[in-house]
Amino acid sequence: QKSAVSYVVRNPAVEEYFKHDGLRTVLCSYAMQASTPKWLGYATLGTIPCLVDAVTAHAEDLDWSDINDFQDVVEVVQYLGRAMADSDCLNTPKDVTGLPFSIIPRDTEHTIRDAIRGQDDAFIQDMLEFGMIYGEQVRHDHRLFFEAFRNNRIQGL
């Protein structure tokens, strides 16, 4: 699937690298995740660009059969939250050749600072607004989850 951003943002230097949407996805994965699958790559089948990926632990479902009370659910959710937080940290590519990593900013803090230079107040306001909206969405999702949980509407629990 072509990136929605690629239809709007025009940058000839970046567009040169992103002629294949699989490459775009691979580079973004390496740029934003702490753990990128070893076999992540891209190919073209006929004229269709494809992403190639290994089956990860995230693709498998957990065995919930021994989780029978609320405290067990809380404990598992805490462990899963920590695991996901660790897997979503920035990555340093290792043992990968042939990918144009030069277009990925290596110093996130400097990249962000340069992008907002002179607009600190607007950036802070945007972050506050995002946090408030996101917090409200999380509270809403939390209410929906526990309503479903309390009313036994989550299959398998």
C-alpha cells in the first residue's frame, strides 16, 4: 500500500529512495523500532511491490486458558505493556547492507530540535493538545474494555 504521506509531501531526494513501497516500510521499521525482524525485506511479484517479513511472536496469540481471575489479567497486561514499550524504541540497524540508511536521521533529538526551531511555544501547545486528546481516548477505551470484561463479553476470558 502506498504511503498517504507520499501523495502530499514532495521531496525529490526521498522520492528517489521510495520508488518501492516495501523499501519505505523497511526503512521506517529500522528507523523507529528497537527490534526489527532479521528477515524483513521487500520484493516485487509481477508489478506488485510486497513487504517480506518473518512471523514474529506478535503474530501468535497467547494461551489465556490459565488466566482466570482479574489479578492474573492485570499481571499479564503489565508484562505485555513492558514488552511492547521495549519493542517500540528506536533501533540501530545491524548487519544490514544495501539499504540507504543515510536518509534516516541518526540523532532523533537534533532532528526534532531542528524541525521546531523558533516554534517552541507552538510545539508545546501541540504536544499538550495531543496529550489531552489522547488521554481522553485512552479513558474511553479503558471504559469500553472494562465494561466488556465485567459483562463477560470478551471471548476466551
